[in-house]
Amino acid sequence: ASTYEPGQVATGSVWDAIACGLLLLAPARRRDILLLGLGGGSAARIARALAPEARIVGVELRADVVDAARAHLDLDELGLEVRIGDAREVVREFQGEFDAVLEDVFVGRGRAAYKPEGYPFPALADAKRALRSGGLLATNTLDEAAAIKTAMKGLFPSTLEISLADFDNRIYGGRRAPIDARALRQRVAADPFLQASLDQLRFRSVG
């Protein structure tokens, strides 16, 4: 699932919530970003706007999805490194290499979408190992939200929940440094790309 409007970065949807945690990192700490479950590049487009000089690696299981995104969603204009493969396996190649990992891996479609085998463990632990010290992991959830919330609280001393009006998704962000839900809301409100989505987002510290 992806959405794209030429000339527009924010989606007013779940991809804004997945990527907005990058605002918790200083611009100089947005050098390397890993996206697991690239899809059509909706979250990648926001990440590129928030980190214009960053190396962004996107991992997508299906080559035909990437082909469609290149043909119809201007994926190539984002300057990504694209890897075709299973995100659960590819992430194990990286150790302490990224400032942020944005995880949006699902199988199935629509309301029948769900996390594949390996979530929350070992997949989230592997994603954490790909982070540099002080890095951020953000993970998108649906029906598995409770299990992943518990897992994230065990992996990180500070966690945050982001929900959206009219969506079932819950996004959990974790890092070693404290995460202040109010501070993130203020940064979204001040950001020229994401401020229009602020009314759709709800931020809550959970640990």
C-alpha cells in the first residue's frame, strides 16, 4: 500500500507517522536511514524530505512492486539504494550502521494485512542491532500492536506510541535517549512538510 501526489510530501496518513520520528534526531544524526518494507516509497519520500543528504536504503520483497513504483510513483527521484529481498534477512547484514530504521513489513492486503513470522522476535531485535548508538527504531503495527508494544518496551528504555485518526495502525518508536511525546508533537507542528498532518496524529509516551 502506498500513496503519491506529485509535488506533495506528506500523506496525511500512516506513512507520516512512520517517518515523523526522524524529527527526534538532530539533522546531523539523520545520515543513514534503513526502510524495511519499502513498498511504493511513501515513507521514503517523507524521510528524504526530512533528511535531504542522507543515505537511504529501502528493502522490498517484491521486484514488481519496485518496478511499479518506479513507473508510476517517481521512486527514482528519491535517490534511494534499493535492495530486493526479505527484510527479515537483509537487516541481519547491518550492525550499528544506521541512525534510524523505519519498519513497515506486512503480508496480506487491506484489513487482512499482518506481520509475517518472526515478529516481534527476532525481527525487532535484529532491527535494533542495525542502529548506531542513540538511533531510532520505528515500527508500524495493526492487530499485533500489543505484542510489539511489549517487545519495544523491552528493547528500549524509552518508547512512544503514535496513532492516527480513523486508522487502526499504531506506530511504536524506541531509542535509548528519552522520547518526549510533547516535544515530537511540537517538532511536527513546526515542520514545513508534516505540519499539515498534525491534526491526524496522536502522540503518547509508553515507557
